[in-house]
Amino acid sequence: MKIVIMRHGEAETFAQSDAERALTSFGRSASRDVAQRCSLQGISQFDKVLVSPYLRAQQTWQELEDIFDAKEVSLSEDITPYGDSAMVADYLQALIELEQPESVLLVSHLPLVGYLTADLVVDVAPPMFPTSGMICIEYDAQKQRGDILWNLKP
């Protein structure tokens, strides 16, 4: 199965709170560009999409939803910037065992996206995701490990 992890697009520097930072116009266009290139890699449908409740992640998903077909989209409080990557990895493992999805997309933040990648892929240091960066992992639930298939940057 494929797990695709994306960092939100470029966001404004200032807002009333970190959770309320909105995407810039560049963040919107870069996110669309990366999603279109993901689609060209053969991944344009997701069984489940998990999106951080932070505004910039939600706005990133809004830019992607015309490009991707998603069966189910949910906000997840667990994938905010300082979420527990081991807990998210355990959740994904349980989701795979129960629902057997073919593909899952997470739209989240640094540092979580890097740590989660390292939790899912053996012997890889947490990668630094640029804004709108996306990585695809081929994940084997029986072995509880994945391999990076590709890494897209704006």
C-alpha cells in the first residue's frame, strides 16, 4: 500500500496564532503543481485523506481536492506540527490492518512529516520537507516497514 505524506504549502508568517496562518498564493500554486506531478506518478486516488486542522493544511487540501479523488477526508488533531509520530505510525498500522486501504494521504507539518517518514521507513533520517513537499512510501504492513518510492519538491 502507498502512504503519501505532504507538508502544507508556504504560509504567511504572521497570524493571530500559528494554527491560523493562511497559505500564500505561491503556497497554493506550488501545492497544486506537486499534486499534479504526483498524479503523473500514477497516484491520484486515495482511500483516506487525513488533514491537520491548522488553516494552512486545510487550505493545502482545498488546492488538491480537484486533482485527487478521495473516498474519505478527515481532520486529525494528531497530525499537527508537534504530533507524536510514533502514535501516528501506530494509527496507520491499525488502519491498514482494519480497513486495508490501497492509499492514504496525510497533509501535515514539520517536524511531524519528517519524523513520521523516519518511523515508517527503516534506516532513514527524518527528511527535511520543503513547503508543498511530498513523499510516497510503499508500505508493507506485515513487515511494518516501508520504502521511499519518490520525493517531490516544488
